[in-house]
Amino acid sequence: MRPAVDWSLYLVTDRALAGGRPIEWVVQQAVEGGVSVVQLREKACPTGAMVELARRLKALLSPRGVPLIVNDLPEVALAAGADGVHVGQRDAAPADARRLLGPDALIGLSVETPEQAAAAEALDVDYLGVSPIFSTPTKPDTEREWRLEGLRRLRSASHHTLIAIGGIQESNAADVVGAGADGIAVVSAICAAEDPREAARRLRRIIE
């Protein structure tokens, strides 16, 4: 049985944005501030190192009841005992990830267009990562912005949990939640913050 998840404040890691600070420290601070889900996304990390990092994060997060999602790589999620995987349109198919990780795994899928979102309605995924809401340097390869109106339209059309990502900061987080997001995913707003715990606390207050 898949666990019940609080999707509301979803951290995506980026070691480059952490400015040399250990990503485990950033994640711990963020969770203490209110982050409820963590995705390990490190594009430049070799597979073996990624597995080890995922295992360390899993050990950190499990006692706190916070799920660990691995970006792109179901095999890393399996090897590390992570809670699930997030895949893009050009990564492993959600059905293949489900077969590998089993029925209890959490699986997310990025959708960049209304057409992709419509196709995802028939898929066995736990959430859609709606990307990007606003343009952002951490997602330079996406096709176009959804913006708030696009998110509203998707909310009215989709039965899936919607996690909004892309350019979300304290200044616009309330608007994104108001437009129908079940959760907001952030990268730089926490990873690049001088005080990740306080940054997460401020976002959590906005969400609540």
C-alpha cells in the first residue's frame, strides 16, 4: 500500500546552488523548516555516487517520515531503497518504473504541455510535476511556461495531484497554491538560501 504523502512543500536538490554546503545539511535544515518531500536531482553525479548519496538521504529522511524521490533513474531509486522516482517525458516510462519499483512506489511525471497532461490522465502516477510555471534557469529545456492561468485550466481537467515547479518563490507561492497546485516544488528558493531552514519555514507559512 502506498503511503499517504504531504506533497505541499517539495524540495528538489541542487548541489551547485548549495554553494559548497553538503546537500545532506541543506536537506536536514529544509526538513526541519517544513519541507515534506525531497527529490534528489543531481544531473552531474555519477551513478555510484548517486546511489550512495541517495542512501544517506534515505537514512536521514526515513525517521522523519519524509519520502525520498530520485530524479530520472529508477535503478538508483531501487538500489538506494528510495520511496520512488520522478521521470520526465524523455526518461523511463512511468509503467516501466512501476514494474521495476513495485506497486507501493511513488512515481511522478513531468508535464510541460496540456497535451502531455491529457495523456497522463490514464497513467498510474502519484502526481504530475507541472513544469515550468514560470521560466527558471534550473529548467532551461522546457517548452513553455504554464503560468497561473494554465495551471488553473489543468486543475479543472486533471484528477492527479499537481506539483507546481519553476520560478516559484515566496513572492508568488500563494498565487500558485491559489491556482490549484496541491504542492509547490522549489530548488533555488531553498538550496541557494543563506538559511535553508528559515526559507522553508517562510514557504510553509505561506502554504498554510
